[in-house]
Amino acid sequence: MRYVSSPDFHRDSAERIGILLVNSGTPELPEPRAVRRFLVRMLSDPRVVELPRVMWLPILYGLILPFRPVRVARKYRRIWSPSGSPLLSLSERLRAGLMGTLAQRMLAPFSVELGMLYGEPAVPQALARLRESGAQRILVVPLFPQYCGATTGAVYDRVNAELRRWRWLPELRFISEYHDQPEYIDALRASVLEQWQEQGRTRHLLISFHGIPERNFHHGDPYFCKCQKTARLLAEELMLRDGEWSVSFQSRFGPAGWLKPYTSEVLAQLPGRGVRDVTVICPGFAVDCLETLEEIAIENREVFLRAGGQRFEYVPALNARSEHARFLANQIARHCQGWTQVELGLRPTGVLG
């Protein structure tokens, strides 16, 4: 193997810290060809589909890719903005906000780059930019609050696969999750209260997370438990009583069983139980994307209203809110201790619950 050369570091230069934010990715355009390229990358990842390749690849190329890109492209066109993909533009805005917040905390040179697992800018490109900036220490921040093998695990794989090509390896750290961090729960709480203040409180809060196959949970993936804890802590912070909130899982794919209850089924059943106004929040998504803006705010809104619901409110993801950038900056500062002096200015870092 020919290893990638590292830039020449001057002995007397200050050590630079690299921060790599990682999200899942998005097609470059809301067109079938671009969507197909994106789906090939994502659905070929063994972390995403844990089936033997000899079984899965014929299904992927013979039954899914000939048809699904057209349907998914239509969904993307419903949410595409003048600035492009919401996931990419909002992730970039979050990166910019984080840069400004970190500048007030970090007492050493640093760089922040954004990488995507299955889109552009790709993780290898983002790591290369950190290398060229002179970063000798890198902190990887997956933008997935609840650890899951299909997301956070895939980030570990992608980063380590790229670093296998480097001659001079940086010191490396990961933030694996932050599902129960008090500041994260506080930010979620503030976003719900802001929505209720502007639009009026609803009778029920549905806390919806992206689903995974049930077999992954039975094989030891902790994601289900992480989601349940996030939901419980948020409900406690909002002082909700039993019956005023519930948890569900969305975005199931294929015929196998996924985590239950399914979001669409819960929303279809709520009006029959007398709940005709509902607020939905998706705490597993750091920024809004197809799964929140189209699947929840459009498709599942229609499911609820067709079933007899009267008011449906979606709470936007934390996106580039100042609380989000501040929380991530504080997490980064904590994980960089020992690398450099940092200005924390934080309350104690205990865990709720």
C-alpha cells in the first residue's frame, strides 16, 4: 500500500486540533440518478444492512435500485430548498455556528470540518482537509445523539478505513453519544416549549426516533434503550404525566420487523383514543432532513389528519440553534481536555436520571 504523505509540521508551531463533524449524507440533487448513487453507498454498507452480501446485493441491485430512486427523488423534491439539500445546508450552518462558539473556548488553533458517510463532502475529504490544516489531534463528533451500530458504528468504520491509508496518524478521539447529557435534554426542552408558546400546547407529545431492525436490538445494539432514556428525560423536564407523551419509531424499510411501535400506526390510532391534537419531535436527528421534513411533517401529518386528527405540530430539529452549537462546543471542550487548555465555564457534568 502507498501511504498518504502528511504535510511538513514545523517543530515550533502550535499544535492544531481538528474537529470532524459527521452526518449521514444526502443526494447531490433530487433526481433519480443522484438518489441512486446515494442509495448504493448507504445500502451497501454492512453496518446499515446486516445481511450476508451474497444474499443482500442481488436484492439491492435487482429489486430495490431499479424502482426506489424514482420514489425517493419525488420525496426529496418536496423538501429541496434554493440552497439545496436541507440536511447539508443545515449541517453546514451548524458547523459555522460551532466554529464561532468554539473560538471563545479553545485556547489553541483548531479547525472544524464536516464529512458525510454517504454523500459529499465525504469523510475522507474532510479528514484530508484537517490533515492539510496541520491538525495532529482529531476529535470525531458523529451527529447522532443515540449510539447505534448503523450510524455511530459506521462513522468509526469510515474514519478508521481512511486513516489506514495515512503514514503519520493523528491522535484520535471519538464522542460516541450524548443521548442523556443535561444540556442536550435542555435544548430539546427549550425547542418544545418554544413551539408550544408560538403555536399553543397540544394534548400529546409523540417522541419519534428512526427505527432499526428488531434483530439488531436482540443482537445487542443499545440504540433502543438510548432512545427510551432520551424520551424519558425529556418528558420529565417538560413535567409531562403518563398518557401525555409516548415513544415511536419511524422509517422502517423492508418486510422484517423493526422497533415498535411504528410512528405512522401510533398517529393513526391517536384520534380514536380522543387525542386530536399532537406535537411530534424527532430527537435522534441533529438537523432536519428527509425523514423529518417529508416523512414526519408531510406524510405522517396526513396520516394523523385522515384518521380524524385536527392539529399536528412538528418541532424542528435543533439545527443551527445557538443552544445546539453551545452544547456541542461544551462537549468538544470536555473531550479535548488534556490536549489543550479550554475555557469551560460549565455547570457540573452529571447525567440526568
